[in-house]
Amino acid sequence: MFILNDQADHHMPLETGDAEILSVAAAKEVERFLRHREDHKVTPLMSLPALAREIGVGSIFIKDEGHRLGLGSFKALGGSYAVIRLVLEEASKELGREVDICELQNDDVKAVAARMTFACATDGNHGRSVAMGAQLVGAKCSIFVHSGVSEQRVAAIARYGADMVRVDGNYDDSVREATRIAEEKGWITVSDTSWPGYERIPGLVMQGYTALLSEALRQMPETPTHVFVQAGVGGIAATVAGHFSVLFGDARPSFIVVDPARAACLFETARAGHPVRVEHGEATVMAMLECYEPSLVAWRILSRAADAFMTVEDSEAIAAMKLLANPKGFDPAMVAGESGGVGLAALLNLAADKALGNKIGLGAKSRVFLINTEGATDPNLYQKFVGATPSKVLSRNAERIAG
């Protein structure tokens, strides 16, 4: 399914607060924070020229977040950044002076962090990021996971010292339970979705994601003309669309938001013209995108800065995983999880349907930017869908490069 954005505020500037969260100055501050992380490395930007020629576009560049901070997902940038920011703010308040990131491991700052507990709900990746941030600062952490989160993903979060809480139902049910328990116990909820009265912390999470965009723009030979980004509650999609809107104004790229067909909360929100909660039906394999209600902050940004909304089927997401693992020509291979290649799946759909592609100006001169939002965060599922282990895919890639 595909629709153009026909909201009344389409193309209008972002609200002042949203523009500040996603500003150039804020993005620079995020990168400054990252430089204090021992495990920080810039993730690669991969070019797929053979695939671009085959589908009839000028170029395809894909930012590979499967390498991010050892977590294998772009979400490593968001939750942990928000936790660090919140600890520094609390330490500044308690110590009566401005506390900077370079003081994070000081004894007086660590003493403040030790009295703090962070909580969130997750499908897997966001919870790992929050747990990593809490471990880094020496705070306590409780992560709420719904019944569909695999045991491998639960174990990956628990390795960071988080208390794990299972919740019956889906992701949205776990969000509500995490929020309820956190309010009762006086914990700090670090959610990647927002609701009335709760926007600042999700804004900080989104702000953390801007680092991958700053990197990508330095790595690309030219700015993109088209961007396809997958969405769950909408955080990464709104970050990309909003930050590029702030940077480029009316000259920004065309932006297409991509939902799983079985959890299309942003697509249905765009079709209705207001936030919509879709019904939970059959689960999608795109587990990191299986969200049934959009973030209010994300929708506020996307209604202005997105140009189209579309959905992809589970089979198409799996096909994109396989294509990235076994690329065309001499294109590099890439390990993409079930949700990682969804932007590529959407691009392939529109490139194959000229009538739809024409609606967004997709053609021979288009420069397309995609994000592989996750690597094989569940290696067993990855092998099931792709037919090879992540290490086998990467070793084949090394052999192709050597040959």
C-alpha cells in the first residue's frame, strides 16, 4: 500500500521545540558525547552500484548500523544517550554545578547515578541500549518485554545487568506496564515512544539518532534525493525526516516512511489524518517494527516532513535480507536483520512500479539513502530466513573483496 502525504501541515516548518531537538547544534553535541565512548566507531556507508543499475536509479547508499556500539542496531545511539543525559542533569542539580560528559566516571557523579533506576519497554534493541547506558553510568535498570520477544533477545539485554520483566500481550501492552510500574516506584521511564505529557525523554532518544545522519552526510559524495526509512513508533523515521528538513529546508530529499503491513500504525495514521491505534493481529517477522500506536512527537514531525507512507509484506522484508546477504554483481554483502532491510524492500517495490515511483520522482538520476537499522540481533532467526549464519555471509563478502 502506498499513499502520498496530504496532511494540511505537509511542508510546513517543524515546531520550534522539535526543530531544536533535531538541530545541527544538537547533533554536534551528540557526536561530542560519542567521542567519550570507548566503543564508539563510525559505522560504514555502503554503496550498491550494481543494484542501482538493475533497478534504474542513479545510486543507492545504505548506512550499516549493524556495527553500532556492539549492539548491532541504530538504537544503541538513542536510549543510552538519553540515560547519560539524564544522569548528568540530575548530577548537576544535586552537586550544584554544571556536570559535563567528561566527568561521567567521577565518584560524585557515579554516586548520583547509583541512586537512579531507569525503565523501558522494548522489542529488543531499545532495551539493550537503555540497559547499556545504565550499566555505563552505574545506575539500576528494569526492562519490560512482551511475550513475542525471543529468548535470545531477552538474554542479550540481561547481559547488561538489567532486571527483566515479562509482560503478557504486545509491545504497546509492555509500554503501559513499564510506565505504570515506573510511576509507582519513582523510576525514570526512558521510552522511544511518546504520549500526552511525555515528550522530552523520547525527544532525547531521537536526538541520539542524529549521529548516524551526521556521519552519513560526511560519507556520501552528494546529498540524497530520496530517503526510505522503516518505522515502528516512528522515532528513527521522524529523526531522519526532521533533521534533513532542518538542514535542507525546501531542498530536502523526498522522504518515504515504511511500515510492516501487519503493524502499519503510521500508514493508517497518515490515511486517517490523526494518530491511530491499529488492531493487533498476526505477528510480523519485522519484530523491531511491530508497534500498533505511533509516537505523538514522531507523527507531529512526519506529518510535516514526510512525503509518502507505504507498507511492505513479511515476504518482501525477508527477500531484502537475502538480497543484502547475496548482492548483485560486486556489491558488498551486508548482514541485515528482519527489520534492517525494510527500506530496501520499499525501494524495490517502487522501482518495479513506475506509476508509483513517478509519484515521488524516482528515476535514473535519483540518489537513494537507506539505513540498515539492525544486524542479526537474533542469529537463529537470521539463519532461518537467510539460510546462512551472519559470519558465513561476512566471510563470503571478504572472499568476494579479495577475489
